[in-house]
Amino acid sequence: MASPDGGAGTEEPDSDTIPGSTDDGTAAAHADSGTASAEPGRDAAATHPDHAPAAREEGADAGAQEADAAEEPDVAKPGWFGWRRRHPRAARGVSVGTTVLAGLLVVFALLLPNRIERIEFASFVRIPAEGVLLAGLLLALPPRPRRLMAVVAGVFLGLVTVLKFLDMGFYQVLARPFDLVLDWILIEHATDFLRETFGRTGQVLAVIGVIVLLVAVLVLTTLAVVRLTNLMVRHRPVAARTTLILGTAWITCMTLGVQLGTVPIATKGNAEFLGNRVEQVRAGLKDARVFEKQAAVDAFAKTPPDQLLTGLRGKDVLFTFIESYGRVAIDDPAMAGQTDAVLKEGTSSLKAAGFESRSGWLQSPVTGAGSWLAHSTFLSGLWIKNQQRYRSLTTSDRMTLTNYFRKAGAWRTVGIVPGVRRAWPEGKYFGLDHIYDSEHLGYHGPYFSWTPVPDQFSMEAFQRLEHGKKDREPIMAEIILASSHNPWSPIARMIDWEDLGDGSVFHRIKKEGTNPTEVWKDPEKVRTEYRRAIEYSIRSLTEWVERYGDEDTVLVFLGDHQPVPTVTAGDTGKDVPITIVARDKKVLDRVADWGWTDGLKPAPDAPRWGMDKFRDRFMTAYGPQG
């Protein structure tokens, strides 16, 4: 509008400006009678029209009245409890600063990658197509739809930002993005892990922090979009020109492929991000039907019990999972030397005790976490890559490797599962006659962070509770060793087997260990502790075989998945080692055509199978035709 003295004044705020947001200090400047105008005559006319000089009244009466009307709300509502009126310059600075922060927040949310390793300076100097389109839409809409669109866009932008944060966490642990349909159950597992690692207080503080962050992101992004919308409306010509320029620049950069380093200047990352999520949901819904068809096919479903696993009759067969025992422990140069020494030592000591071993590679369906998915893949012969498949499997009649041992009627089937600390109804599905969880192993020592029972004690408990009994039937055992579970601090160490007792000795050993809070400040320390944990698990197992194994012992041990990316240094490979140990030469002769490597360490070029392929190959090798 025209200023009272007939000159060009600041633009009048649109009547449809969203309530609750003010101009960048304009109102504060109007409240200051000493600085609102550069001309005394104009100031007097605008602030005290009754005292304006007569010569100006006729020419500026209408403008002065209009200015009075515009300023009247500030007189009635000084804002910030009168602080803006008393300190107009500071108020203007705060207003401008708030607007700048709002702009930075919106740009940050639009350009934020969903993976930590992709966050760099170049990521935040791009032109987001979604931001340009949103600005154009807000400028084009009528007042009421504009207000609604600004709020909806702010909330939606906040939700997208939260989803990106979730992706960051999942990539750091599982090397994959968050699944909007299937991964909510993992949040409960995450809180349990926090409690067991950092205590109840740490868990509560972490949960509160996440909730506060979630609310803050949603509220702040909404307020930021609303504030910027008001700013664009008050300065419509400038906003329209800027939007047009940015749109033209985006098209030009996209057409020419302009990049800053390796990062494209023009991006439509949010659209692609959300498109991938929609496709992920569709695939998840479709996957249920695909999996149902796969689960219905079982080559051994009609095999008579007396024809199952005939090559292992009379043997004690132990399927043992070593938590997080991945290929990185063998191949990574920073760990290879020490791990290799432990595997060579184990191979030699087992050979001295009369045992031979063969090793190869399996590809796990998961990495970083999700052990139960790997276990069920190995045992069921199906690719269990998500929680939906796991639930479908454990509520079906699909036979697992452990089920077939039970069906054969020649083995007592037991589970040593120290990581289970509450009801585990799925245990019945796996065909185990008896399950020993953390409360039933006789352990009276301390937890080692997440690990309820040290591996050496778990193996000794298996000996005491099942394997060492006289006049027993052959055993098929599923054993899960948990000492190498994240966070690998503190770690138990090997002691004399005669000194294990009820586990109380581990109180002193835990005090000698490292602090997980300190270890996780340094990735190299994490990697070192991981390696040491794997070494402890391997020694616990090989020493048990040396001490208690006999002619009828057959041990199959493997890793369930690779460790978290902090340890793998970003490697997304999913290979894990697998080894068969036996004293009876006939047992290993049945797998001679597998091409596995002699000893506990698989060669780099040893055969590599999907973990879902093992069940059928194993049952074929040890069946009547094997």
C-alpha cells in the first residue's frame, strides 16, 4: 500500500496470513514510536493523527487512518508480555532469527539423507524439487486451503524426517531401512536391549529422549512451514520470483546433470524415498502369498520316520549358533590374524583329540541383528527375511530340521537357549522336547551386558543337564551361544572348567571387563571387543568338544549373521562360517562332495550357499541315499 506521506511503504500483510505468526519484526518496529518512520512528520501522522500539521492532513488523511488501523492490533496486543514494545530492536532480531532458523529447519528436513554415511556438506546445498513445488502450491492456494496445507505439509515433513532417523538407526544396526509394516516389533526388542545393556535408568532415559525428539520434530517442522508460508504471503512478488528462479535452476541442473562433487544439485530425493516405501509396503503384502506357496513345498514331508537321517543314528548331534559370528571376523585384516590363530589352535587341538572338521560359508538372510530369523531359515529350509515370514512359519505345520530329528523317534531333542528370558511359545514349533532358558541352566552369576549366561557355563550346563547323563538316548541339541552378542562389553573369559561352579565366579570376571559406554565411544575398541568375544565363543565350544566329545559326537556350528556395520566398516555382506566336527570318519565322508575346507576356517573360495539350502542338503547327505 502507499505510505502516509504518499511514498512507497512496506507491503501490507495479506488478510489471509496464518494466525499466530508475525512479520519479521515489522510489528515490533511499528510499536516503537521513535523508530517507526524516518520522517518526523510521517511519524506524527501515523502515531498521533490529531496533532499532525494542517498542511499534511488533507493530503495524507486517508493514509494516516489506514496506518492507524494497521497498527491498532499491536497497541491492543503488545505481544510477549509487552517485551516487544519495550525492546523493538531486540524483538526484530529475535523475529528475523526465528525465521532464519525456520528456513534452515525446513531445508534440513527436505535434504536430510536417510543414512548417516551420506550426510555431508554437499547434501544440504541441493535444490529439492519437493520444496519448490510446495512453495508454488502454497502461493497459488486461496487463504483457507493455504492455512490447512501449511499445517499438513509441516506435519508430513516431520513424519518423513522421523522416518529418515529410523532408517539411520536401522542401517547402523541391520544394514537396511526400517520396514513400515513389519519392523514395529523390533522397537520392543531395542528397548529390552537398552535395559539389559545400560540398566533400567538408561532404558527409561533413552525412551523419554526418543519421545521428546519425535514430538519436537513434528511440532517444529509444522511451525517452521507455517512461519515461512506467512513470510511468502506477505512478500508474494519476491516469493513468486524466487520460486520461479529455483524451479528453473532445478530443471536446468537436472537436465545438465550438474553435480557438487558426486552429489547432484537437483534432487527429488524425498519423492524417491517415499516411492520406495510405498513399493516396500506393496512387496510386503504380496510376500505373504509368495511365502505361503514356498512353505507348502517340502521334499521330505512324506518320508517315513525310519528313513529319516539314517546316517546319524546313534549320534549326538549338536547344532550350535555363535551369535554375530560373521565373515568379517575371518577376513577383516584388523581381526584376521588373531581369529586365524584361534581357529588354527582349535583345529590342531581337536585333531589331537581325534576329531576332524570341514568348513564352508552360508549366506544369512539378515545382518547386524535378527538372530531368530537366521535360526529359523537354517532349520526350516525357507528364506525367513522378515517378521511376517517368521510369524507365518511358526504358526504353520512346516517341518524344521529339529522337527525331523524328533519325528525320526531316535533322538531326545533339547534346546539350550540362554538368550530366552521370558515365555517363548515358538519353542514348541521347533520340535524340542525340553528347553533350557536362562532361568533353568543353574547360573547364579551376573549378566554380561545383554548376555545372561557366559558361553562356557552354557556348554557346561548342557553337559550336566543332558549330555553327561548315563544310560540316556542320543541327543539332538539346538544350542545358542550368546556371549558374542552386541555390545561385546564386558566379556567373560575362559577359566578352568572345574572352577565354574554355579557361575558366581563370573562376578569377579565381569569387574575385570570393559565398560560398554566407554567402548562404544571408539569404533576401533568396539571391533577389538567383538573379536575377543568371538574368540571366547569358539574356545568355549572347541574346549567342550575336547573335554566331553566322543565317537558319537557330531557338532555343527555356525554364525547366525554378520555384526553391526560399526564392526563390518560398512560391508553389507551376509556370509557366515559353518563347520562340521566329528570323530567318526564316516560322518564327514557323507559330505565329502560338498567341497568344504579342512579345519575350522573356511577358505575364501569355499562353497557359499544360502542358509535356507542347508536343511535339505544335510538331510539328503545323511539319509538312506547319502
